[in-house]
Amino acid sequence: MSWDDSDNDKNKKDPWSGRKKEQQSPPDLDELVRTLQEKFGGLFGGGGSKGTANKKSPSGPSGANIGMLIGLAALIWMATGIYIVDEGNRGVILRFGKYHETTLPGPHWRFPRPIDSAMIINVDQQRFIEIGYRSGANQQASSGVRKEALMLTEDENIIDVRLAVQYKVKSAQDYIFNVRAPDVTLKQSAESALRAVIGKNKMDFVLTEGRSEVVAKVETNLQTMLDDYQTGLVISSVNLVEAQPPEEVQGAFSDAIRAREDEQRFINESQAYSNEIIPKARGAASRIVQEAEGYEERVRAEALGDASRFNQLLVQYEAAPEVTRKRLHLETMEDVLGNSKKVIMDVKGGNNVMYLPIDKLMESSATKAAAPNRFITPPEKTAPVNTGRDTSYRDRGRER
């Protein structure tokens, strides 16, 4: 039998009939409010529902329950004072807005607000600022910082300088309280230090070999200024990113740089030529001086030898003038006729004329004598010893 056969059977057998009746009637709000009142009343020791209205109940919450609630609230409030400082950070505690202490990394507790408040400062983070440029900025932003980059040198030239400064927090207390805007103060101080150093040096020095010196001076001056202001910051590094003339004069400056490079190249070439030719000239000069000294010694020795020979001849001449005079005449004739190609032969009792190939004989003998002794200086002639014998020219010719 189906559920729709009769109304009685439908009410008995339909499982959804009771839920449909409940859905047709809305919930009673008054009953819901009374239920909540009974629950809270039981918590604070109050009365129950209407059925128990005639029973006696306390007029308000008990003191034990109130104390428990106050203690629980105080415990929760005190628990909010727990805080943790991570590694590389420092916690600065303010008590009623005034500095109280600085805490190290780790778990800590402070009085909850509004008594104490904690500020966490990262002291290991590498921060940086840029002067004269912005990394990753568009063209309009780059043109907006040109006033920071353009600086005047000692020789009244304008250069475009771009500087990057890395820094860290040294003292969290000074970083928070001494300066209102430490990062802005650092940027202005860095720009001031850079302008002061650039203004005391010439343009060529800053653009060429003076970059490292400029960076060192800027870092020293900037750290001194930050210490004077008590900013709590320490400089890690200063980097001169770029130093060049303004865009309007870069073409002329490039020409000047090329001319300077050509000048240096010519100087190097001339120096190399000088280093090559000067040693040769010095060697030639030394050789000429040594040859002159050798010639001097040779002439002096020859002069001394001639003088000694003359003195010896003078002694012989004083002893036998006629003999010495004749001997000198014969020796002179020997030297003169020795270079002649004519030979006079005198044979006793003979009228025959002898033919000798004197030219050929003299040439062959001269060649043989000159070949092995070409670089040997002939020995000096010494004065002949007077033996007291006077031989005639004919006898000397026979002896030869």
C-alpha cells in the first residue's frame, strides 16, 4: 500500500511528516534567549528557567568566579609581553615611550602595552644608497637625479659622478632616537662629502688615476660626519660607479683623451729609441776614447824609444864621430834603397851582367812575409853597436 492511500495511514507511515510540521512553524526567539540566559546565569550563579523560578538563587555572580576571570584576563595580558628577537636583530624596549633597554637575539619578556613597546631593528642587513643615479630607473627618473651627479672640480670643470654607499646599523638606540631620518641624513652627508673631495681635485686626476684616492677620502669623511651626528650607522663600502664628463662635451673630451694617448705613445716610442741609441753611442764613444788612449801610449812609447836611441847614438857619436856619421849614412841608404826594385851587384874581376827577376822575387818574398805576420808590429830598431871596424859599401853588399 502506498503512503497516499489514506490520511490516517499517511500520518502514521510517512517518516517526513514530523520534519515538515517543524519546517512549517518558525523557531521561537524568546525560547532561544531564555536558554542563553539560563546558561550564563548558571556560570555566574544566577537562577534557572521558569520551572525553577520559585527556587532561591543568588542575586549576582560570586566573588570566586570574578577573581578567576580577572586572573585569567591578567594572565592573557601578561602573555602578550613575550617576544622573540631573531638572529641579526636587536630589540629596543620603550617604557611609556622612553628608551629603556636593548635586547639581544632570543626570547624575551616585557611589560605589555601600554607600559612597554618593542621595536625590532635589523643590524646585519646590508643597506645601500645611490647618488647621481637610480638602479633600474627609467630615463625620466635618471634625468631627475642629474643634479646630484653634476659636480665642480678644482680646475672649474663639471663632471658626472655616480656613487654607491653600503652601510649597516651599528647602534639600534642611536639609529632610532638621535636622528629623525637616518637614511636621508646619510644620503645628504654622502653627497656633501663627495662634493668636498671632488672640489679639491682636478678633473684629469678624478677621471684617471685618482679614483681610488677619491673613494678612500669620501669614505673617511662620511664616517666622521655620521659619528658626529651619532646616527648609529657604519659604512661598509663606497664604490665610485662612474665618473665622466657631461654628455654635452663627451665628444670633445674623447678627442682630448685620444690626443693624450697619442702623446703618451710618442713619448714611449721616443723613450724606446733613446734607450736603444744611447748605449750604442756610449759604446762608440768609449771605443774611440780607448783607441785615442792607445794611440797616445803608442806615440809616447815611440817617442821615448826614439829619444833613447838618439841618446845612445849621441854617446857613440861623441866617441867616434866619423865612424858613426858614416854608419848612419849607410843605414839611411839601406832604408831608402831597400824599397827600390833596382839591385846593383859588384863582382870582383867580372865584367858579365847578371839578370835576375828581382821584381818577382821581391813580390813573392813580400807576400810570404806579410801573410803570417800581418798583425804583428815589427820590433823597434835599436842603435847598432860600434865594433870599431869600418867596412865599405862594397863589403856590406857582399855580406848581404
